Amino acid sequence: MKKLAQPQKTPRSGATLFRRVGKIGWKKSDHFTYTYAFPSLRRWLVGQIPPRQRILSVGCGTGELEKMLATQARLVVGIDLFIEMLHSAGRRGIQHLVQANSHWLPFASGCFDAVILPETLGYVDPDKTLREAACVLKKNGRLLITTYPVHLVAHRVYKKRSAEEVSLALGRTGFSVVERRFLLLKRFGLQEVKEENCCSLLYLLARKRG
């Protein structure tokens, strides 16, 4: 099996890492996320959301995906725990940014058409975050998740889960899983593979029940 491109390990705590990235950018930080490093992934994710939607991005980071989403969305709101990340996203032109914890989302019930967690799930309590996402989504609203498979080398604070574990968490928190895909990221593109243990990213699309 070919060696996968992998997010680099780092001894820094998550908070220290993200504050540093917010200040100096991913390129200078000796760390990366697939969402930042692969424009093809960003384009693909944008294509999974219908146009003219109100979108919440949980863990927006430095805003590369959100900038692309804004070209077709009615509204894109990015939240992040770290003000340095939000300042970086603001410099990228993202207009609607909120410093918030995903365990307690400061938004009205049913105000978003879609919520996206781009490589965020491993840094949060999934049940708390997914329940909050269900609260702010409209009926039948979409939830999109990308997260690292268990075999991938990642930052030591990132909690990796299998696609089945993520699916079970979604079921516990008011969602029905619509799609599960195993994505392999390459330098010039993205492809779907059949085996979870051969992928770079898990992708799950779910809908809010009821």
C-alpha cells in the first residue's frame, strides 16, 4: 500500500499549536490540515452543499474553506475557539466570525441549513458538539464531517475514530447517516477508495432527524 500524506506530529499542545498557526500561518508552522493543504478537497466539499445555504463552519481555522464556500452560500459563519485563528480568517476576508466553544453554540435553534466540521471532530466531545449542531440546524438540515481514520498519524491530542464510531455518535445525537465515503488525497486531486484502512480522510454526510 502506498504511504499516505499525513498531518505531521508535533509535541506542542493543541492550544499552543493553533495560536501559533493563527499568528504565522500553516505553511510556517510545520503542521497542516488536509482542508488547508488540498484545494481539490475544498472544491469537493463545496460541491457537496447546495447553493444559497446558511452554513456554520465549526473549527473554521484560518478560513480557506469558508472563503470558497462564501462564493455560493447565502451566509457563512465560522466559529473557532482561538482568537488568533479568527484574526487570520478575518484577514482572508471572512466576514462572519465568532469565538465560541462547539459544546455551547451561541445561535438560535434551526437557523442554519448546513453545519460542517472540517477535521474538527477529533478535538471536541462528539456527543456535545453533534447535539449542538442538531439544535442549530433546520429540520432535515445537512451535517458534513471530515475526520482522520484511526490508522492515520496525527497530532497527539486528536481523538481518531472509525467511520462506524462516528456513525453511532451521529445516531445518538439526532442524525441519520446519508453517506460514508473514504477519501484518498493526492497531490493533484482526490479519489474515493473502498477500504477505510487505505484512506486519508473519512467523510460523513448526515441529516437532522425530525
